[in-house]
Amino acid sequence: MMIYKTLVALCLVLFSVQGDSVASKQELEAFRVAMALTEGGGKIDYTQINTSTGATGAYQFLPKYWDWYSSGAGYAGADINDPTVQNAVARYWFNKNYNDFGSWELAAIAHFAGRSIAAQAAANGIDSVKSLQDVTGTDIKTYVDKVMSYMAKQMPKENLKLFREQEQQVYTNPLTSQDQTTKQAAQVLDALTNAMSENGRQDFPMQVPSQVGSFDGAKYQTRINRLKEGMNK
């Protein structure tokens, strides 16, 4: 029973840690695309330049602040016109804004109106700044509503994309030590659960399950036999 509880705890810890990182990546990518769609009027355009402000690229970074943005993200001296760099710098600042202010709405405000305005919104509520406008006449509320609408539509796509990536990794990547531990724990749990169920002892596996794969079959079989012998005493 102690072995059973230990393995259950191990599996729960491993799965919970993996789950947290997945959610963060999904939301960040959905937000990044949503921001680009908002700035591009419904399309992602890495070459666009605003004739009024000079804002450049998919996320409309202002050239006069580009050195600050790119240096802060670890891309000092990078070309503002490079789509790969635009994405990398955007990811860094969107993630930082979310972490600093606590919501994607506030992260959108930080990009649109500046971090000082986002801090004001965080302290006093978004309603306190929602009517502020940029030089084109777009107010914060309208901008944030568009971003969040695009993000809501993007999330299912990010869910599917992430699923496909993980599905592909199952066939192309060797098992990490953590994966091996999790898989082995799951196999032992299956055997123990079956053995402890009502009238389950006669069905306790005498052979190593085929799903074990690359694990040491001999050692695994020895553990099962010992458990079976102990339960039949």
C-alpha cells in the first residue's frame, strides 16, 4: 500500500507540473497572434508602416523606442524589419507585461498606451483609463476589446496546435528520464489496482505488459512476481 501511495503521488506531481507550463505557452501564443491581428486590422503584416506615427511591423513598435524594446528582450541591434525578431521581442514583452500586471487585458494596455498607463489601470481599474486615445483616435476600451476577441478565437487553434506538437513528439523524440519514470509508474499502478480489486488476484499479470517498451523487462517482471507472491501468502 505504501508503494501504491508513493507512485500515485509521483504521477500527480509530474502531471501537474507539465500542465502548468502548457497553459502558459498556449495563452502567450494566442495573445501574440491576437495582438498582431489587432495591429494589422485583421491580418498579420510584418512589413506595415503607419504613415502617421512610423510604427513598424506586425506589432507596430515605434522605431524611436525599438532599441529599448529589442535590448530589453535580448536582441540589441536587431533589425526591426525582421519578422523573426519582431515575434521574439513581442513574446518577451507580452509575457513580461502579463507577469508584471497580472492580466492579458492589462498587457494589451501596456503595449498600446505604455506601461505607466497599464500600472494606473491595475491600481484604479481599467475603467479609469478606457477612454484614453492614441493619435489615430482609437480608445483603450476599443483596442482591448478587439485583442480579447481575437484571443478568444485563437485559443482553440492554439489548443489544437499544441496537441499536434505533443502528438508528434511521441513518435519522434526518445523518452526523457521523467517520461520513463511516469510511464513505469503508470504500469505498476495498473498492475496494483487490478490486484487489489475485488476478485482481481487471479487476473494479476504474469507477463510484462507490451506497453512497457524500452524498460528493463526482466526487472519489471521480477517486481510483479514478488508482489504477486506477497499478496497470495
